[in-house]
Amino acid sequence: LTGAQRLVAGGSARMLAQMLMYPADALRTLAQTRSGAKTLSDLGAGVLLSGCCTTSAFALAVGGLQFAIVGALTSTTGILGASVCGGIGSRGVSLP
């Protein structure tokens, strides 16, 4: 894959995974941190989906960068070295 293809593939995969798992993760977090509202009917779908778009868009950039770095470096540094570099690279984007 070319660098651009890696960016698109990695970003798309991570964004899709984030979109699918965000409501379940939000429900789990709310159930662990709030007293009272423990079921989906107590919370409502709007609460679960409120941050999904922002989080998924951010996952597109971070996932694309990480996948591109790992793909570019695997042949020279091995999978472990490439994974470490990919993690460091994605943290550079995700940390304020």
C-alpha cells in the first residue's frame, strides 16, 4: 500500500471501530460512575451518541497516522519497533 492508502485504510478502520463501540463504552462508563441511571432507557440514546461524531473523527486522524507509520517501518524495524513508533507517532497527535 502507498502512504496515502495506509492513511485512509487505518483511519477508516479505527473510525468505524470507534463508531461501533462508542455507545457501549459510554454506557459502561456511565453505569460505573453515576448512581441511578443504569439502563439504556434511563439514559436515552442521545446521551450515548452525544460524543460519537467528535470521537470518531479524531479516531480517523490518529488511526490513519498510526497505521501509516507501522506499515512504513515494519520492513526495516520489525513489527515491534514499528508498533512502538506508531504508538509514539499517534500520541504526538492525540496529546494536547
